[in-house]
Amino acid sequence: MAEVPTLGTNWRNLLLTLAIGLTPVLSGLMMMDYQLGRKLEENAKVSVQEAVFSIDQAIGRMEADLEMIQPLAGQPCVEVFDALEQRVANSPHLRSLVLTRDRQAYCTTDMDPLAYNSAFSQSARQTELAFDAPSSPNAAIIKIQRPQNDPGVIATAYGRPLRDELRAFQDGLTLLLEFNDLYIWSEGDSRDAQRPSQVEFTERAASGKYGYVVIGGYAKGYTAKEFRLSLHQVLPSLVLVAVVSMVIMFLGLTVSGRRKRG
């Protein structure tokens, strides 16, 4: 009968030792999960702001061409066409330049119909993303103008440089560039069957200069994947702390029990 209390005491000591040992493991996992969430959230917030800055700079280069060509707007096409072509040739980021008068395109360096270019001039939008350029049917095209200018200038560029700006953020975050209801991202655009997944830590930032929106977010399951990767690195240390804690606790309880029995 005297063994029963001893057996009960041993079980209590064992459970207490396990509890003490598991506490740092559970605490470490909870802290790791919290820190990972904060890290991804902060990265998403910072990245969308940096993306707006980068895209603004890229579109700003196109706008600089508008300013340079503006003095030619309204002049006869035959007199300024060579200057337009030369400007496009000297500006790798440009696809074409178009002159407008009374909201009608009358001179262009590309092969698109004048009526097609006139539609953007009449839209009164500063920027536009298009996929329907007749001379570039499979390309994403960025257009920019100053709607208040008449006569005015339209500059167009391929979307590839903007994709490259988004692709430069190699941190697992999916960045999407949205112009009204159309968008592009590093691996696709509005013509895809579905938008890329951005459901985790989604952030948005709008350009005050050009009206587009950058949306950033991590794909579904990304946080869990990152947690598993971190777990492989941290778990051995947590287990070591747990084992040491349990050994120290067990030895302490054993010595204390012997003293009481003595």
C-alpha cells in the first residue's frame, strides 16, 4: 500500500516535467508564427509603396517625352514626323508618339489607325492599359497623355518594362498593377483565365500621379509554407531547450523526493 503514493507522485512529477519541457517549445512556435505574420504584413505594405514609386518613375519617363514633343503638337504631320520617329528611336522605353488636334489623332509613328488613337484622346484619361492595339494584337500597351492639352501628344510603351519592375520584387509577394478594370502582373494580365492569388496579407496603394493601383499579396498557402521552412530551422533548438529543461526539472524533483523520504 505504501507504493501507491509513490507511484502517484512519480506520475505527477512526470507530467510536471513534460509540461515544463513543452512550454518553451509551444511559446517558441507561437512567437515564430507571430513574427512571421508581422514580417509578411510589413513587407507587403512596404513593397506596394516601393512598387508605386518604381512604376511612377517608369511612366514619368514617358511623360518627359510628352513635354519634349508638346511644342510639335498642332504642326503639320509632314513637317514633324521625322522628329517624332527620331525621338522614338532614341527612347528605348517608347513604342510610339501620336499628335492630336481637337481630340483627334492626326499624326502617329505606329501603324494603328488614327481612329483608334483618337479614342484614347477623347477618353480624357491620363493613362490607360490596352490589349487591343491593332498593330500589336498580343501585347500589353501603356498609354499616357495630358488630357488638358489640345493640341496634345500621346505616348505609348509596351508593358514589358512595367512587368520587369514588378518582377524585381523577388520576395514571394505577388504584385499586380491595375488600370481601371484591366491589370498586368509579372507573369500575366487580364487576358488570363483568373487573377493570381493574393489572399494573404493583401495591401493596396494608389498612384497620386497617374491613377493606377498596385495590389500586393501572398498566394494562398504561402504563410504556411514559410512557417514550415522556418520550423525546420528553429525546431532543433526548441527541442534542445525542452530536453534540457525536462532533465533539470526531473533531477530536481528526484532529489527533492529523496530528501523528503529521507
